[in-house]
Amino acid sequence: MRVCVTGAGGFIGGHLCRYLREQGHWVRGVDIKEHEFAPVVTDEFLLTDLRERENCEAATYGVDWVFGLAADMGGMGFITANHARIAHNNTLINLHTLEAARTNGVSRYLFTSSACIYPMYLQISADVTPLKEEDAYPADPQGAYGWEKLYFERVCQHYREDYGMETRIVRFHNCYGPCGAWNDGREKAPAALSRKVAVAKLTGNPVVEIWGDGEQTRSFMYIADCLRGMYALMCSDYHEPLQLGSDRLVTINELVDIIASAAGIEVVKKHVEGPQGVRGRNADLTRAKEVLGWSPQVSLEEGIAKTYRWIEEQVGRHSLY
């Protein structure tokens, strides 16, 4: 296949380009920026702004598949402070890219959605019931980021119904791994906490700040599992929204302990004010197992160890301690 990956300069997109090349595909990467942490393995790379329709037409021209990963997004601190910006930029990126893909005759389009589309009222307890795909409605997503993702899921479904375009929709639960944002305000919890633990280790000061009481819960999926699942979904005939993640629920305090163990140190947790998102979120993976035969293979301890080693190297390289 000739494949376009938008958001190729980002964390998942950069890894996906390499993965698709390994599967034997010709890959065009597209992003507004180059990858900051690793060379992107592509046959072609377009440095362009996908908020502009004509740029989307060039990006999707002459390809069979499009993986739509481009988005203005980040961790909890970023998405809770930039609602209008996120709604504006991501709506333009997604609408222009999907329509350009349609007019260019792209045969299959994958939209990357998020667990942020799930209703806030189902996530008010740390001991949360694992979320199923059908739990998305009645709708009450998390902030502008969640609303925009849920809205565009519907757009993709309408394009399939009205135009016969083969669309796929994947909902990610907290994907993490090396070669992603770790110190620019867009990093997510595993990267941010790995950075804090690395600083604690390198300075000898064991104090690690945690937003809130640390008892909020999440599940975390390693990048290698994410790539396998995303590719399997694109190759499948399943066109309803499908979530990928982990069904192992941990508190943020427990996550810090796992990272500290990977670093080989003990830390002192200091709980401070900060955005926390929903109280609890976990994934029910029944549908992914039934449809794709997919389940996560990399344990949290194994994935965190790999991620932590990379982030500690970055902290040391940049002398951020």
C-alpha cells in the first residue's frame, strides 16, 4: 500500500511510520513540524500545515490509506487550558484531511479518537467500571478535546454511510513510550512523572510532586501494543469505534512507585494542586479481543522501564537537574 500518516512528527505518528515501513508499505509522513526526538522513517515527508485545505489535498494525493493522527493536543495541563485552540485547530485539520482523502479517492481512512470522549459522569470514582464502546452516549465528553473527538467520530461514520468511504475509528487510552513529549508542557503522566523521578535520582533530592492526592486511576498502553492494534483495525472490516488500551487499573501513586522501581530509587511523594482530569478511567477490551484478536502484550513494568531509561537519558543530556 501507499500510506499517508498525518501527525508523523508526533509520538505515535513517528513510531507508526517506522512500523508501516517494516510491514512493507510506502509511507508519506506529514506534519507541521519535524520529529524532535528521533528520525522519522518514511519514503517522503511533507512539512505542511493541515489546517489549510490545499495542503491536505497534497498530503493525501496518490495514496491508498490515510492514518489521521495529526492533532493539537497534550497532557492534562495542556488540554484543560486550551479549549478554544484545540477545538479550532483540530476541527480544521480533521475536516480538511477527511474531505481531501475522499476527493482524492483514498480507499481507507483511520481516525484516531480518544478515551476523553467517554462521559464524565461514568468516571467520578477511582474504582471505575471499565468503559465499553457503547458507553459513549448519552454524551458528556471531557472538555473541548473530548467533544471534538466525539463529533468527528460521527463525521467519519457519516462519510461511510453517505459516500461509501471505508473509515475506521480507534479510541486510545493513555498510550506511552520512548521518543515522545517529556518536558514541553504537552507530556502525559508517564512521561512527566518519569522526568520528575529522573531529576530526583540525578539530584539526590527524593521529592516528586504529584497533582492531586495521587489516588486518581488510569490504565496505560505501551506504544508497541498500540501500533499492533491500530494496524490490525485498519486491515479489518470493522467500522464502528473501537478502543485500544490496557485493562490494568493503577493509581497515579502506584505509577510513581513503578517508575521509581525502574529508576532504582525510593521517592517521597509531595501532593500539590494541579489538573487531574476524571477521577478514574479504565478500558473494557472485550470488543478488541473479539474483533481483532488483540490484547496488550507489554506489561506496565516492562514498558515503564523502557520509557524511563529514555527519559532519564534526555534529562541528563539537557542537564535539567
